Amino acid sequence: MAGESVLRDRLAVAAALNAQGRFAVAARHYRALLREAAGDAPDVYVQVRSLVGLAQCVAEHSGSIEEALGYLSTAESVSGAQAPGLLVLVHGQRGLLLHRAGRAVEAVRAMDRGLTGVVDLSAPEVPVLLLNRGSLRLELGDIPGATDDLSRAVDLALARDDVLVASKARHNLGYAEYLHGDLPAALRAMDEAAVEAPERHAAVGLIDRAQVLLDAGLLTEADDALREAREHLVRYRMVRDLAEVDLVRSRVVLGLRRYADARRLARSASRRFDQLGNAPWMLRARVAELQAALTEHRADDVTPTTARRHATWALDLAREGGALGTVAGLGVTIPARLLAAEWLVSSGDVPAAQDVLAEVPARLDRAPLPVRLQHEAVLAQLAFVAGDRRGGVRAVRRGQSALAEHRARLGSVDAVTASAVHGVRLGNVDVEAALRTRRPGTIFDAVERGRAAFAGTGRVRPPSDPVLADLLAAARREVEVARALGAPSDPAHLARRQDHLRAARRLQDDARRRAWQHGGGATTPVAATERRLRAALGASGSAAVVADLVLDGDDVLAVRVSAERTRLVRLASRTAVSEHVRRARADFAVLSNVLIPVPMREAAVGSLTRTLAALDDALVVPLEAEGDLHLAARDLLLALPWASLPSRRGRRTWANSWVDLRCGEPVRRADDALVVAGPGLRFSGAEAKLVASVWEGAEALAGEGATCGAVVEGLRSAGVVHLAAHGTHETDNPLFSSLRLADGPLFAHELDGIDLHGVVVVLSACEVGLSTPRIGGESLGLTSVLLRLGARAVIASVAPLRDDVAARVMPSLHAELRDGAMPGTALARAIADEPEPVPLVCFGPLVL
């Protein structure tokens, strides 16, 4: 037999191969060691360690849990009599394998046995076992017990300088924060733990991080994390973790509306878990596949026969999950029953759906947010179908209360708008039921309930984070270097420019991730109701018309509200409106070029005039608004040049993404004006001087003084802000839409948390009135961020704005504001006599 030191060295080699994911090779080494360690003078330490390592290799490589458990039973019998100190290792590994096989109750017992009677807390196996038991307790919902185990694991691991175990435990403490509902704290802890984790274990951590991002609604980012994790896990042949990647990713791509991919990934996860003998997780994957089918069905109706077949499948899954005990309930049984109930509603069998739903507990406090929301959505759907409108609305409000609690923990505008994806189904059920009633007040209330749920911001003050500030400053420098290179024809210079732009994007992504780590504290806005709105209009003596625009299939409808009455108006086809908007933007783009020949300009003006008249006839004239008109709309409809429509010439017109009703607010919070002229515009300096001359004591920033820091600081106290600068709307990264200032772009992201209540902001820049809709329906862009931060109004352009037009219009606009005109009125008067349509729009709340 080889000497003890030789065997220990070879054991270290086998363990290293195991850690690298080379399980088959490591298993051969462990088997050879077992043969040599079982001589006349057995080396019990090498035997037990080899059996434990072999058990792990077999479980990871072939998925044979029973064979692996057999090796551990042998290890227990060997160590029990001769090396009882190694029992911690054996029981810990048994518990880990049972956990990964989905046998949670047995896993707890094994880990408890391993820690029973432990005296030597300095043994290396103790923090590992605490780490694994803490992870299991997280899965079982015992967050306090898990936190205690994981905290002890960190302390003991650090006492031994075991950075790897400490990193894993810290990561799982982050997961505990996630289960507790604090997503920013979870991401912060996971990111800090990832810094010290080796590549293989960092990849496993990415799965949990992706789950947190999924629940935050950051779907694209979650998908990126899972694809990165998969690359590493394939390299290390970690079969069980690859199955979990497929499962979580199926949920992510389902949110991205990639239905076929969602079903494919769920089936792949189901096969992998089945091969590993992990029944609970195999059933979870099948539930995910059924969820994908149901979500696709909502977009593309299926026959009652198909719906009943899927309901039967869901009920079978629920029964199989129930046979596994209560541990599988939240992951299998309850979601499967909810799916079955909705499929039964689709098949027309409402009584059967009610019977199935009666088996689901009334309160699901421990369930993940998506499951709780699905529960309320199905309850609402059933109530509405059964004619119980009050019961349906109560379910919707319970769901929205859960959403409000969830969003209250989020900080960044990015995270708040992303999390709206969780409210889509609940909102759709509410609005669809309201539309079936054809009662305008009912429709208005349902639409605004959903819109208000994710309006506003998540913060009450900006985060104090030097790292975040440095990331944004570095991204600004990269953009400026790329801009200085221009658009070179030389391939080498073009490559350099692209390198700088890619570096800027990486820094921007890092800044976004950093911002997710900061919590919020802001409350969810209160939704306006039709009754309260009419009362407010009447009490203020306002003759304004409020039009809440909503889509019903391809129809654009408006709930028209005035002090006298409320009615529902069918306006136009969304398809036709979309085409008119496309044409208008194209014509505005042509007119923004001062160098085009006169005949071409005249042709563009004629085309634009006809298009705006068509939009007016389709969307505004039927509203019969003789005076002020406030529009609440989303997506394409929000970005129309409302003030340039013929019937609105000289009349106050303003828009917002929801009816943000404010009564008794002043026109602006102060008369202090901040006027900024950015570089590179021919008339910006002259425009800024003219605007500044309107306001007594205005602070003017131009040249080298017009920096991002100076503008941000000025925003904190000014009542009126005028920004004349190059504007850029980033469609694929809207939070980094920007205005170019002396030291580079001022990103929308940098404004998050600033209190702008009562501030009127005028953006004399191209296209920064545009926004990009996210999966959940919320839109992002520079203007939308300013409004979320409380701005009294934002006047911005939804198309390219010529410098000379801005230089003429803006001084008149500010003179009107100075004299007390409402922002929408000031804009209407300023552009009324312009020879060509002007793409400026007043955005803002409904202030009465």
C-alpha cells in the first residue's frame, strides 16, 4: 500500500478534478484510492473522503442518487467506529444529495444528525454543513433558521480563512433577503459575494441572481445572467444546475413572450430532472411548460377541448405534487391548481373552476409574488365571469396591494418600471371585464387602477453612492471620446470609436446593476376614479375634457370625462393611427433639415398638414373638446404631436401616461429660473440669452459652465428649467437617453431620486419627448423620468426640432409662463402663429 502522504496527495488530486467538474475522471481516482486505502492498515480518512467524493461524482455525472447514497452508507459504517469526527462530512453530503434530489424532509434529518453533538466547531466540515442546511431551510421557507445557519457558516469559515464557503454563505444570505422580499438588498449581497467566488460557484450564484432579477421584472438582464451561467456549467458538467438554468430561463423567456422557447426550455428541464430522479423539480418544470402554454393561449385562443385537456394535465400535476407532501405545495400543487382553474374558465366550465380554486388556500403569504398575483387574477376572472363584479374588483385590489408592497422596496425608476411586468395579467383581467360592461366609469377606473400601480418613482432622495457616480462619469467620458472621433471613414478610427461606445455601454450596464442595489421608500400613487375626477372638475369650475385612451383589440377608445358627464367614444383603428404617426414623424424629420429645397419643404409641409388633420379627425374631433384637453395614453398614442393638431391650435392641450390628478397645486414651486445652453447648437446660446432675459435673476449656464453637475444641482431648487441642448433618445437603453452638456451627456439615469415637484422643465432638444415601452407596459425616456420625479410639466419634442424654430418659440413660451399661464396654455400660444407645425408637446399631471 502506498504511504499515507502519497495517498493524501492523490486524494487532493481527485478532489481537484471533482471541483473542476471532471466527475468521471475524479471517480476513477477515488475508486483507485479506495482499493489502496483498504489494506492491512486501512487509512480510514482516505477511505471516507474517497467514498464521499465518489458519491458526489456519481450524483453529478450519472444522476444515480441511490448509488451515491450507497457509497455514503458505506462511509458512515467505516467512520462511525474508527473516525466519528468524519460523520459530519458524511451526513452533510447525504443531506446535500437528498436536497438536490428534492427529498427535503430526509435532507433536514441527515443534516441535523451531522450537527448533533458536534464539539469541535473548528472542523472544516462544520461551516460547510451549516451552509448546506441553511440553503435547505431557505427552500423550506424557514428564513430565520436559515439566516442563523448561514451567519454562523460565514463566521466559522472566515475564522479558517475559507473564503469560498464564506462567499457561498453570503450569497445565500442574499437569497434570504430575496425571499424576505427585499430585492435591492438581495442583489447587493449577491454581487458582493460574487467578487470572492471562483468561476464555477459564481456560475451557480448567477442562477439565484437571475431569479431575483426575474422577480424584479428585469427579464433581459435575467436572461443574460442565465446564458452566462450556462456557459460555465456546461464546462464543469454540472447536470443538476444546468437543469435549473433551463427551468428558470423558461420563466424568463415566457415573460419576454417567446412562447416556443419557454416550452422547449421547460421540457428540457423536465427531462434533466427526471433523469436525475428529482421528482419535485421535474414537476415544477412541467408546471412551467403548462404555464407557457396558457400564456400563449391568452394571446391566441384555443378550443374548449384543448382547454379541458390542459386542465386535466394541470390537475394530474397537482395530484402528483400533493403526493410529495407540503414541501412541493408552493412549487407544484398550488400553481398547477391555479392553471387548471384558468384553463377550465377558458373551456367554459366555471363551476369546475370554482371547485378547483376552492382547494387553494385563501392566503398564500409564503408563496412567491407571481403565484400570489396569479391567485388573485384567477379569483378576479372567476368573479367577473360569474357576474360578481364587486368580488372581482376586491381580488384585483388585493393583488395591487401585494404589488404596492413589492414596489415599495424597489428604489430605481428602472426597477419600478420593470416590475410592472408582474401586474400585466391582473390589469388585463380587470380592464377586459370592464370593457365587457361598456360602462365608461367602470372602464376608466379599471384602466387607471393598473396605470397608477407603477407610476411615479421608487425613491424619495437620490442614493449616495460614489461607485455609481464614478461609473456614470466614466460612461460619460467614453461617449465624449467617441463623439470627438466623429464618423471617420478610416477603418482604424471607426474601430476605435466603436470600442469607446461599447465601453460606455458596459459602464452604463454596470451603473444600472449598481442602482438596483439601492432600496426605495416612496409610496404607490393613488389612482384617480371617474367619480373623484368629475367631482374635482366640478369643484374647480373647470371646463376641461379628460380623455383616457385605451385599446380594445385594434380599436382606440376614449373614456371622455367632463364635469357634466362621462361617455365612451370609439375613435379609430390603431393600425390606421400607427400609419399616420409614422408619416408625421417622417415629415417632421424632413422639415428639420434647413438645407432642403423650397419645393421639397412645401411638399413635406403639405403632407404633414394632411396627416395631422387625419389624426385630428380620428382622435380629437370626436371628443368635442372646445376648451382645455388632457389626454392619458400609452406607447404610440402618448408621443403624438397633440398641440399641433388643427383643432387644438391656441388651446391648452397636455398629455400623460396616466391621470395624475392634483388639486390646488401652484403653477410652479418657485420663480427661480435655470437656463442652460449646451454645446454644438447654432442658436442655443442666443436662445438661452433670450429665455434668461424673460426671468428676473435667472441663473444662466453656458460654455464650460454648463456641466452635468451644475445642471443637476440647479434642478434641486429651480422652479423653471430651460435646457437648450442636443438630445438623444436611446430606444434600446432609454434610461441613458441624454442631453449633451459641456462635459458630456447628462443621462436620465442621473436624475433618479431628485425631487422635481412643482418644476416646469422645457427641453429645447430633439426627440427627448419620446419614450420606449417595456414589457410590462411602462415607458422610459428622459421626459418620462422627469415626470416620475414629480415635474409639474415637461415641454419636449417628439420629433427633430429645428434650432431656428426653437429660438423663435422658446422666448414666447417663457414669457407666457412668467405671466402665469399654465404650461399647456403657454405652449399653445407660443406655437399658434408658427408657419409650420411644431413637434413640441406639453406632458404633465392633471392639475386643477
